[in-house]
Amino acid sequence: MTRPPRLGPDVAAIPDYDRNQPTGIVHLGVGAFHRAHQAVYFDRLLSQGETGWMIRGASLRSAGVADQLNPQSGLYTCVEQDRGGEVSRVIRSVRDVLVGPADPRRLVAAMAHPDIALVTLTITEKGYELDPGTGALNLDSAAIRHDVEHPDSPQTGPGYLVAALARRRAEGLAPFTILSCDNLPENGRRTRAAVVELARQTDPGLADWIAETTAFPCSMVDRIVPATTEADIEALAVREGYRDAGMVKAEAFSQWVVEDRFCNRRPPLERVGVEMTLDVAPWEKIKLRLLNGAHSALAYLGGLAGYTHVHEAIADPHLRAFVEALWDEVEPTLDRPDGFEAAVYRQALLDRFANPALAHRLHQIAMDGSQKLPQRLLATLADRRAGGRNSPALKLAIAAWMRWQGGEDARGNRFTVDDPMADRTRTAFIAGGGDPDRIVANFLAMGTVFAPRITVDQEVRAGLSAALGGLLRSGDTTLMWPAG
Ligand code: CS2
């Protein structure tokens, strides 16, 4: 059998728009989520005849995506997978991919180019170098210290933004709009805090200029994008007759809500289904607490029980009842924007989680829990305590995260905990010597994850200990919650 050709302009039958047009966007963190979300919206916009919104992608760590996409002229396939079947579309909005560490100055120069009006970000929660619990820039981080000492050849997302803005200011150019597309609460405000604070370390005048001139709109992004596997690439090759090392797969559902506050040219995203609004915060909270909160809870509790995928975990009657109880706890903490109906939203989430075609691995979601827990579960718990409400499902989810840090499921299978704080969380777990009170105390002592209003709360402490004690004794962690 001959090997299928690699995807490229001459291989796929691609409907046309002229890709030889100005690049208006630099995107930092060109992973699967960006390729299945923002880049798809911009591809649609360009297909409608809008110009000036091609994307220059950038990786801040490895050359992996550049090696996948550059030989394909930036082209890749987005495969939508639902129960009804699959729909593939070749996405053309990414021109090429730069690799930050290979040549940091080249990336800074690309961002400072006069055509660039917008810098979008999916650098993951940890990429902002903020304390997850407080949102303050982590000035002790080695990467931030590097960027303070070498502002012209940065390593971090905030470092690149500061370097490029400094150059634009020096050259008399307007700043670009900075649009965070990560699952952080008030992601625009947090990005602004990180960038202004970092600039202040080296150039207070620049910090003031950024604070006055640069817009950091908030945005809520939503699409489930499981990691692509080699089997997915093979299956696409069989179906389409070409090999695409950069393919991504996603559910059909996609949502993007963007705060309408730009300081430079603004793409007319409303033409391709993006909701432009003045206040994103209620939507962010709904999504972080209902979708991502349940995702993380299922990852730890379902993962400890030995499940591999989201659709398998949500089919377990105990875990399904647990997720429903968690959502009952979340609901009173939400501000309800017009058009939001909790019952409809929850049912849609259940259907999305149950999608077997995605094969979304719980381990993918379990990653970086120390960065995710504050906005997904801990803030909800704190809000409920302030309202005098008990939260057994939230406590069980948080206790399951603590148990997960031991790196062993309830059946004794070992796994690697993938988290920037894995050493500290593992020590917190091990040093507890199997005593739930001590383990919980060790975790609550981590000020960067747990806000003070949680750590000083004796009722929360006792509830977490009781839940963790049950999890440590249980050979089947799903039984920790009664089936509905
Ligand atoms: C998931 C998210 O991996 C995770 O932590 O919860 O990536 C989730 O799939 C997306 O936010 C859905 O929009």
C-alpha cells in the first residue's frame, strides 16, 4: 500500500480565499484548543471575504506544532465528532508557526509588526505565572525572574507581551489588543495584572503606558478538544487520502463570548457566531463552575475509580448523581445572564460529556489541578460557605484531588501526576502518613492554591477530612456517592 501524501495546498481540495494577505493576529500557545476554536472562527471570517485576519502561531515551549504545521503551509484538518458522525474541514487561517525558544527576538519582532492588531492567548492557566489562589504575578518563578533580567529575549507569555509592547511604544505604534482565551476567571483582568506588573519591574513608564493604552478584553471559550492520537491521524488518512500530522478533533459544539473592548482594529467576529458583549464575567463563571468544575470532579473521582474516559465516567449512576449534586451546589452561586437557563445548560453538558466519539481522557483533564481547582471548585465552596450552605459534593471533589496527588488509584494502579506543583502536592499527601486530618492540613497550608477564607474554616477542614478518610478506605471510590 502506498503511503498517503501529506496535507498541503496541492493535496486537499480547498475552497479558496487568498492566504497571501496581511497577518493581523499573533497567537501564543498554538495547541489543539486554539486550532479547534479561535482559528476555526477566523477561518470562517476569512471565508466570508474579510481580510487582514490571518494568524501567525507561536509555541512558547517545544517545536512540536511548528514541525507539524509548517511543512503543511499551516494547513490542518479540524474533525468534528458527534454521535451523528464526523465532519472534516481544512482550516487555512494559520499562516505559519514560530517557536519562541528557538528565536525569542524573532517572535517579539513578529508581534511588534505594524499589521498585528490582536494577540490571542491559550497558554494554559500556568502560563500566566500567577498565584492560582490570589491572581498575583509570581515574581519568584524562575521564568519570570529570567524575563525581568532579559526583557528582550523572554520565555513567558507575559514576557513576550511586555517585550513586544515596549517595542511598539518605542516605534510609535499603537498597542495590539490582548485577548486571553484560557479558562481563568476574568482572564482579561488577570492578563492585564500580569503584564503591567511585569513591565513595572523593568520600566515603570512602560507599565503606565500599557495600563493606559492597551485593551485586555475578557473572553469565555468553550469547546471540548481531546488530544489527537496517532490512531486519529491514521483514520483521517484512510478517510481523506492524506496524512495530517497537525489534525485536531473536537465536538460539534463551540462557543465564544468576547468582551467588546479593543484598542486596535477589531475583527467582526459577530459575523461568525461569536457573542460580543459588555460583561463576560457571568458567562465565565457559569462555564468554569458547571462545565470545568464537573470535568475536574469527574477526572479525580472517576479516575480514582479506574475509568479512562469522560463518557464512561458519566455513564456510572453514582458519578452521574454526584455531578448532578455538584451542579445543585454550584447553581445558587451563579449570576444568571439573560438567556441562561440552568436546566437546559446542564442537560446539554450531560449530552456533551456522554459523547463517546470524543474518547476524552480523564487524565488530560486531571492535569495541572493546582492551577485549575481555585476557579473550578474552591471559589464555589467559599461562596457557599459565605452563604451558610453545606457542600458535600464539592468537598468530595476536592478531597478526590488530594487523594489523586498520591499518584495511585483505588485499585493500586500507579500514574504520574502532571502538575507544576506535583512535588509539593505529593509531599503534602505522603507526609500525612495516611491520616486524613494531617493530609488535609498539609494541603490547606498551600497558600498559593487555597485562599485564606477556606483555610481558616474549621467546618470545611472537617468536611474535607471526612471525605478524604472515606476515599482512602474505599476500594471503589464511586460508592462514595449514592446512585440517584
Ligand atoms: C477541560 C477543558 O482539560 C480540561 O481541564 O476541563 O479543557 C474543557 O474541555 C474545555 O474548557 C471545554 O471548553
